[in-house]
Amino acid sequence: MTENDVKQRLKQLSMEIRAADQQYYQDDAPILSDAQYDALRRELNDLEANYPHLVRADSPSKSVGAKASGKFGKITHRVPMLSLDNAFTDGDVEDFTARIKRFLNLPEDTVLEFSAEPKIDGLSAAVRYENGVLVSGATRGDGQVGEDVTANLITLDTVPKKLSGDDWPEVLEIRGEVYIDHADFDAMNEAQIAAGKDAYKNPRNAAAGSLRQIDPSVTAGRPLKFFAYTWGDISAPLSDTQMGAVDAMKRWGFSINDLMRVHNSAAEMIAHYHDIETARSGLGYDIDGVVYKVNDLALQARLGFVSRAPRWAIAHKFPAEKAITIVNDIEIQVGRTGSLTPVAKLEPVTVGGVVVSNATLHNEDEIKRLGVKPGDTVEIQRAGDVIPQILRVTKDGGLPAFLYPTKCPVCGAEAKNDIDPKTGRVDIVRRCTNGMNCPAQAVESLIHFVSRRAFDIDGMGEKQIEAFYQKDLVKQPADIFTLEARNDDIGLQTWEGWGTTSAQNLFDAINARRNVDFDKFLYALGIRHIGQGNANLLAKHYLSWNKFYEALLSIDSEASPAWIDLMAIDGVGAGAANAVKEFLQSDNNKTMIADLLKEVNVVDAEAPSSDSAVSGKTVVFTGKLEKFSRDEAKAKAQALGAKVSGSVSAKTDFLVAGPGAGSKLKKAAALGVKVLSEDEWLTFIE
Ligand code: IVH
């Protein structure tokens, strides 16, 4: 793979993972199977590990899940609720234990304890106690902000309202998994069907749907249970060990998993994994793997986190389930950026208890790689949740090959694969060339514009945008904000499914978004490569929309100061820079933005605050460190807001030099860079 291939792939992976996160966390309607999702995450992690300089600012490895959905109040987690990295093979587990010892600078033969427990397939929740009394409960949301589901969590018998015993800390936030067991799930679905409602697809979706009921009395009638396995904000340590902490939770009245054990080696952990795998079908609740955690909490603290997951834990996942079915058809969907995405329509088949009928084929290359055609018999794979992956064709159906369209199936305009002007490489994604004149692109862009992470207009979703678009009432973003003023002609309250109140609610929701943060505004424009991460980086750099817009319009060559400034932003790559420049310089977009700015006010971004002595400083480590591994030293510096670089330059603020330092030390001396010993550095950061 060339670096450009890697960049393209990282971009594609980011997009797919984000879409899947959104569906999974926000809509309770997963589009990918767990195994498929894990495969994407693994590929992303591997590529990022091998090409750290190509890691995207908006990489999903830097965040967890999707934003809170807005129906409930919000609770900001005082300690972020993170995710877990995955292991798939015995080798991955051995690497995990070895990696931890290396990070802690411990000899390979050191015996370290790890806890091992089932990974429950439900949804995580946090419950907060003050002086032993339950005060609030939240979902994970995006890991930073969750939904306030206190009234709903209170209805669970397994969530104590008052803690037992008296040795709990004054502030105690317990985290665990809300789930529904198999017997209860079956009974609940029978009742759903009897009441003429749709059955839930699986216990996880049923648990998510049941917990996020606006009316807590509905939740109370649902068979939800809570397993406790970790903690968030606490005013005093629970124990010295993971196992000790979980024992304490049990004493205080929480349900804990009785398959949790402590082991001394990867071999013991793997043996336990296989025992749990054998017991899996008889457990009575869904699990999708085994979680291993470093048992010693002092070591956990030293290990810390890498972006979205702790270094001290890993989830060892079970293999995916497979089935054979027929591809009835291949359909092409057109996305916001004109991308044509093939979707395989499958003869419905039950895999692991769930009926599946769709599989995404990603792009033309994937169809070629698999050699799949309508009429073929294929092996598919899924685990945990819906939409499976096609693994291979098992029988040729004898029908002609699928002809990938050269015209957009929605507007009929030419569809082609872009060619990168610099590298001459052909993009794997074919796109409709009709821009906003293509109804599919226009509608998808408008849906993106109002979506949760963009303008977040309550009550304005896919259905509404499609209806307004079809009636020629909303063709571009500004039109959304003039709907109310045009309502004498539109008469929204008279439309089917609308009334005076709902129409007014929509107008109020639109008006509530007339002041919009710079990063959200930029993200909402739906520019290629400008995800939330890049939008945020750009907003933090330019602070004001006007400054940004003027700078971008002034770029006329790669020698323009504004271009050089843009390219120097850490994390913004050439692809994103080019895309944003081209988008803003297009005449159509200039008009679209000018119209929009008559309706909305873009709020300036805040400059990042710096409160640690090394925040924003560039540090280089060289020579042998004695107290920490190089990785631990780097992680600590980054956690304090410093940038860690591999080479000394005039931009370096500190060189931390241990014994054996050589050329870097000389260079630092020559450039007058401040040199510190490991101990001096430690004193300095403390
Ligand atoms: S520990 C800092 N233990 O898996 C991470 N998580 O993929 C703390 N989960 O968000 C998580 N069973 O929803 C942990 N025994 C267990 C778990 C578990 C299920 C879920 C949890 C987490 C997700 C990560």
C-alpha cells in the first residue's frame, strides 16, 4: 500500500465506523455486525499503529460512540466512559500481557495478575451515589456526555436505591451493563407481538429501547437487569485491586458476575475464555467475549488510557456466526458526497437468532474482490447485531456479472471515480458528478445539515427533509430557516401528520439553532474530509468564521500564506485542506453560504486553555529512562498537554535526556534547547 492508499483507507474506515457508531449508539439500529465492526476497528488500529503520522484528527480511535440523543437531559461524565480494545486470537492476548509489562518496564517473566470476566452484551450505564443514596443515573452517550435516565434506572431491582453496609465512599459512581436475559426477552417479545407491536431484534436492542423510554413506568414494566463491573467518579479508592473493588460492590448490594476470576498468565486467561465460551449458550444472557483487566489498581493508574480505551484492559471477543444465503439483487445507494454504495439484498436468513436481509458491499472493488453477482450463493457472517458481511461466494448462480453503473441511479448524471491530480491514483469510490443538482446528494446533504452532530434540529429528520425537498420548499440550508416566514403559504399545520403544535414546535426548534458554534457550522456544510474532528481543529485554529472564510478565499496557490498556515495545523491533512478550499471557493457554495449567513449567526470558537506547565510545549525524550518506559513517559507528557516529538529542532522546548544520550543532546545544546534529567523532568511536571 502506498501512503496515499493508506490515507484513503483510513478515511473510508473512519466514515464507516462513524456511521456504524451512530446507528448503534443513537438509533439502536446497528448496520454492521459486531464482527464486521470489529474488523473495521482492527484494520484502523493496525494502520494507525503502522502510520502514526497519518492518523486523522477525526479518527474514531479518538472517540467512543455517538452523541446523546436529546430526548433526555444531559449528564456530563466526570470521568469519561470509555470503550475497550479487542483481542481476537490467543496471540492477541499474549501480546496484551507482554505489552503491559513492557510499558511498565517490568521483566518479561514477571507474574502479573489479571481479572477475567464475561463481556455482557447490553448497554453501559453509570449510577451515582452520594452518602450511600442513589442520586443520578446516565447512559454512556458519546463517552463524555450521556443521557439522564435516573428515573428509569431507579425502576431496576438490581440498582440499589440505598447502599448496604457503611464502608462506601461518600461519592461513588458505579458503572455496569444494563441487559435483558433470554427468558425475559422471549416473554417480552411475545407480549410485544400480542400488543400488535414489532418484536425486538435481540436482547441488546430491547434493553436499549427499554431503558430509553420517556415514560419511566414503561421501563418499570421491562425486565431490565444491571451487572456492576467498574466505577467512575469516586471520593476514595474502593480497594487495591479490581477483584477487591468488585467484591466491595457486591457487599454494597450490586449484582456482579460470578464467572469473574483472577489469573496469573495469558495461558490461564485463555483457558478461562474457552471455559466461558463452552458455558456461553447455557448462561441465559448474551455475552460477546471475555474482558481481562490488570488486577492491581496502582498499575492500572500508571498504565492509563490511549484515546478511547484503557491500556490495562482488553475484550477477548468470540468468533462471529456464519450462514449461507442467496444474493437476490445488488442495489446502489447515493450518499451525500455523491458516493455510490452497493448493498446486497439477501434472501432472508437466520444467523444466531436474527433474520438478516442486507449486507453492504462497500464499493466496486469489494464486489470484484468477492466476485459476487446477483443469484450467487454466499457465506455471510454476523455476530451480536444485524447487517452481515459477505465472506465469499460458495456457488455461482450462473447469472451475468453485476455491471457497476456509470450513471447515477438517482439523477442519471455521469458517475465516475475521481483521479487524484497529484498522484494520478483513481479513487475506489465512484461518485455522481451532479453535485447538489442530484436529488439524492441534495437530500442527503440537507439530512446531514440538520443531524445531531451538525445543526441538531429537533423534529427535522430524513422524513421531513424529503417531504420539504419534494415539495420544492427546502432546496438549500437557508430555506430551512425561512420556512416559518413562508408558512402562510405553506400551511404546515394542515399537512397530514402535522398540527398547529407540532408545526410550531418545529419552527421553535429551527429558531433555537440560529446561533451555531463555528465547528458545528463548518461540519454541517458536509464538505468531504471535514468530519467533526477536522471541523474542530479548524475552528480552534481560526476561532472566527469570518477570519477562516477570508483566509480560505485568499488562497490562490500553494505559496499563499493562508495555504501554508492551513497546512501547518497539526492533524489537518492535504486532502481535507484541499476539499475545504475548493468547497468554499466554488461560486454555488459562496451563494449558499451567503444565504445561510443571512439566517444564522456563527459563534466564535474559544481558544484552548493551557493550565499545566508543559501544556502546548514540545518535548523530546532521549537516552535510557530509568523510572519509566519511554511509552509511559510519553503518555504522561501528552496527558499534560505536551507534544512529544522524535527529533530536536528549534521548536523543541525541552529535551529530557537519560544516560547514553548522544546526537540529540548535542543538537539541543547547539540550539540552546533546555535539557532536563529524568528526575528534573519529574519534579517539573509535578
Ligand atoms: S469494563 C474503561 N467490563 O463493553 C472500560 N466493560 O467494549 C470499562 N462491557 O463500554 C469497561 N461487559 O459497555 C467492562 N465486564 C465488563 C463488560 C464491559 C460489557 C461493555 C461496556 C463497555 C464495552 C466496551
